[in-house]
Amino acid sequence: MDFVIVTGGLGPTTDDLTNEAVAEALQRPATLNEAILEKIRSQLQDPDGHLDALEKLAWLPEGAEVLSAEERMAGHLLVHDDIPIFFLPGVPVQAQKLLVDIVLPRLSGWSGCNKYQRLRLYKTVGLPEHKINQFLMPLEQEQQVEVGYYPVDFEVHVSLSVSGSSAEEADTLLNDSEQRIQDVLGDYIYGTDRETLAEVVGNLLREKRLMLSAAESCTGGLISSQLTSVPGSSEWFAGGVVAYSNHVKEVLLNVDQDLLRNYGAVSGHVARAMAARLAARVGTKISLSVTGIAGPGGGTEEKPVGTVYIGLFYKNKVKDTLHHFSGGRKEIQEMTAQTALDMVRRVLLED
């Protein structure tokens, strides 16, 4: 065994028993870590009311090395019989940050580890998991390469792990494997590692010095929320309108009443009008729109639940695409938002 990574059970509640179990199993009596205790004090507005409950976080097995000075539940490292044992928080975001920023770099240089590893995570959209697996099967046959597939929120994330006997060999294997993945998957890959689709779209808009606007019906502001969650989004996102009712589509977006009457709110004609009219109203060169039936009610034989039209105005031209999504209301809204953002991404890449 080269190393051990343990997650969870480091918190302040009575069911968080990792440190106690380790102290007993490895005969490492718990000791109070003053640095963590001080961090807890500094973060509490009312130390007298909560310090006793949170002090448990500062009791670590003897010999434990704290991994990060930034957080009070920062994880720690024990070396037992020359084997490094890393203890990480159970919260996925916290564990991932420590793993990427601290644990993996430490392992790469650990004298007990005879391999150098390199990791990369590719994020794809628009291609099913089994198709990606088929495309990458030849790469999986390589002895020093491992590929994994993980469906995450209507995306498929592809993990790439390579190992070599030296840092140079590992770097070469990573570069070669990355190129093979990019050659096969192409623009189905929208980003790597921690990048989000909204962040990638924002970077493309910034590069092209464009401002985006969004007219949303069935997503109810979800697209705007995802875009504005990216720091600095005011540089490339002008704003959005939630035009849920026909009245708002007419009043705020100037959608012709005849279009709504003749084709219905859920139609390509209305999607195109929403995108084009919003662009004209707020003065952006690119604008997207979504209109559809998220359910669970409202569907018809002609337009069942999950029917969604996405409109896109760019370079004085407007187009729409029809989609049929499945799932519950939340899933349909999320798939619509993802597909709309990916539509913007692809148009900007083609430009």
C-alpha cells in the first residue's frame, strides 16, 4: 500500500468519529491543536456560545499535520509505518480543493510512491456516455493510462490519469493522451477541471468583446442566474428578462401578438422574435431566448411536456432549434439552460 485517503467524519457533531477511531486504532492519543482552535475563535462572532461545541474540530490524533491553515476543518496528514494517511472533510467541495491543491502534489513527491501521476478532467456536453466510451476505447488499452466516465448534471466528465517513472515521462504521456482525447471529442469538450459552462461562455464573450442578453420563459431566470454566478460577468452579460406570460412577451419584448396567436408561445417563430427583439431593445449584438413546456402540465399531443425552442440572435441573423427533453420540471429547465449556453458557445467558436 502506497497511501490512504479518508474522507468524512471530521466535523463537530457526535456522529463525527474519524479522529477518535484513528486515535484508538493507531494508538495516537488526541491532542489539542492550538492553531485550529485559534482559527475557530477568530471565525466565531459569539465565541462563548459555540466554542465548546466546535472545539472538537481542534482535537487531532498525536502527530497529525494540518493540511491547510485557511479552514478550521482543514484536513490532516498522519504517517504510520511510513505510509501517508490523508484525512479530508466529507463536504465534496472542500475535499476536492484539498485533494487537488495539497494532497496530489504531496503524493507526487512522496518518497514511498514510485510513480509520478498527472490528472486531467474533461467536461463534455451533447454526447452520451456510451458514445464517449466507444471513442476512447483505444486509449484505455494503454498500460499507463486510465480513463473514467462520470455523468454529472446532464454532462459527461472524462477523467484522465497517467503515470510514469519520472516527471518527464508522466508529462509526455499526459500531453499525448490529451491530444488524442481532443482529436476524438473535439468541440464536445467545453472545458477542463473546474471550469463551468457559464464560465467558458463568458470567456469567449470577453475575448470577442461582446455583451450577451437573455430572454427566458420556461427557465424562469435560470440562465441569467448561472451566468451571473461567474465573477466578473458584468463585463459580458448585459442582463435578462423573464418573459413568462404572453403579456410580458408583448410588453417587454415587443413580440407581435399575431405570432403568439398564430403559432403559440412555444414555437420557433416566438423564440426567434424574443431573441431579436431583446437584442434590439437593450443593444446587444448577441442574444438568446428559450420558450417551452417544462411540465408537469401544459403539454399537448402536438407539443408534449419537454418541448423547448431555443432562439439565438447573432450578427443580425436569428435562428431557432427545437428540442424534446425528458424528466421532471427541474430537469427540463436545467437541460434547457445547458443546451442554450452550449448553443452560444458553439456559435462563438465557429466565428
